Amino acid sequence: MPIHLLHAADFHLDAPFASLSADRSAQRRSEQRELLGRLADVARSRGADAVLLSGDLFDSGELYAETGQALVRALGQTGCPVFITPGNHDFYSAHSPYARLAWPDNVHTFTTAALEAVKLEGLGCTIWGAAFTAPGREDSPLEGFRAPEDGGMHIGVLHGDVEGRGRYSPLSTQQIADSGLTYLALGHIHARSGLQRAGGTTWAYPGCAEGRGFDELGDKGCLWLTVHEDGAVEEAFIPLARRRYRILEVDVTGDPASALLAALPEDGGEDIVRILLTGESGVEGLDLAPLEALAAHRFYSLTLRDETRVRHDLWERAGEDTLTGLFLRRMQDRLAAAGDEEERADLERAVRFGLSALEYREEPMV
């Protein structure tokens, strides 16, 4: 029979959210605690056989008391064994939250740099894991490792950097292929990888469970995995995060206010959004305050960035005795002979791109 695993990583609980106000930062940390409850609900409602948490569960060794309580309560409600491998942000030590908290009986934290094994007898499955025991780790726990060929499934839970060259437990794809693991649940990389293969081993990063900045865009959550006896693995992504970070680009040539309002998404009420204003304006630097007032109520948080360029007269150099002047005069003749507005618009666009080439500028595709 297949087994069902819930794989998540990089929660970074109690992150400072330094870019937000003090009140908003506190609210975001509270929402991270709610995320834990949603994780437990998914595990329980879907009937997970095990939950795998691949490191950086905490943002640091310091934890708010209410966060620790929420975590212990949520993991105790998953209805299945939970396996945690500490990462570089939340490495295991005698003073870490992993050593201080009173964990439920169903939670196992790997505490050594060497791989440990925990057998799940009823499932014919063995879970292997190793911990960061310092902020950095330059060796690989998979170096020289090979799971026993005993007819059972072997699942790995590690925090590390596939093909990395740094100090965060670099793992080579050859080591993964040689490991004999059926599935390797990884953490550390905050972007979702999708299922990858190295030899007979399937591996994946689920990405971070909650975006914390504009380098972590879109839906974030966990992976629901079905692992078959023949080694085949299927995945489904399950969103967990309440809020998304999003970057939108809006061309505000003409009427900035109207263009901005027309481009705002209807589904952004919970999102943290940065809007890049592009196109041409008639001034050097837009007044962003009134534009922000128009749009701010549509999002949890909004920032605008002015990336417009000052509008210039397309034809101001048409009288020059230069290649640019010749080009513009020829295009003026073609415009005068244009049959309709669509053709005129195409020709004006061609003039902009032509000027960009002649003036060594880059014209955006608008």
C-alpha cells in the first residue's frame, strides 16, 4: 500500500517582518501561528501517515512563548508521527527551543549531525534524518550513506543545499542517487522545486510555508505526497499562507490614476503588493501619494514605485541632418499615408523602437 506524507519546511516562525510597522509585524507573527493549525488540519483531515518538517521551523533560537505553545499544540493534533530536522536558523543545541519545549509523544526531532533512523513498523517504512548542530555545516550527511536494501521504504528528512558550494550542508545529486532513499524531503531553498529525480530517489523542496518579502512571491504552503511501493512518488501542492507577496507592473502612460485603477486585481485583499508604475509621464517623478490613496484600501499592504520615463516629443529631431532625422521624416511620410488608427498606432510604436536603437536606449515592450 502507498504511504501519504505531508512535507513542509522553512516556516521561520517569529521572523521580525522588519519591513512592516510594529503592529503589522506582530500581526504577521500571529498569523504564522495560525499557519501551524492549518498544517495540522491538513494532516488530520487527509489522513497523513507522517509529517516531515525539513528545518528552519524557527527563524532563530529565540521564540515567543505563545509561538512555542501553538507549535506544540498543533503538532500534537496532526494524528500521526511528526519528524523534524533542525536547520541552520534553528540548529539543535542544549539551549534551543527543540531542547526546551515539552514536545508531544508523536514528535521526533533529529538531534545529531549523523543520520539517525526511526522505523515505522506498521508502515514498513524507515525515516532518516540529521540535524544542523551549528549555524553552518560544510559536510553532507549523505556522504557515504546507503539505505539498507530490506524491502522497505526509506525516507530522508534533511536541511541542505543541493549542488551547493557553501556552508549549508551541500548535497550532491550523486549522493542523493547513491543514497537508496525512496524520497528525500528537503528544506533550505525557499522556492518550490517540484519533484526531482536522482537515480532511484525522488527529492523535493516544498518552498517556504509563508512569504516574508518580495523575493518570496506567490502562494506558499506544503506538499502532499503519495509514495508507492514501487518507488513512484506523486505530489500535490497545498497552499497554507494567508497572504501572498506580489509584484505588479502597470503602464500608466496617459492618465496614471485611471490606468492604475483599471489594472488592480480583484483578489488582492489579503496580499502584500508592490506596484511598479511604468510607461511615459509628463513630469520628472510622479506624485505617488494620491495614487497610493486610490489603491491602498484594495490590499493588506501596498507600495508604489515610479519607474516611468519622461515623455518626449517623438518628432523633435525630425529636422536634423542625421540618420535619426532621416528615419523620422520617412516615418512621418508613412504616417501621413496610413489608412486607419490601428496602422498609425503600429507606426508610432515602430518609431519608438527605432529611436531606441538609434539613441542606444532600450524601449520596453508596451
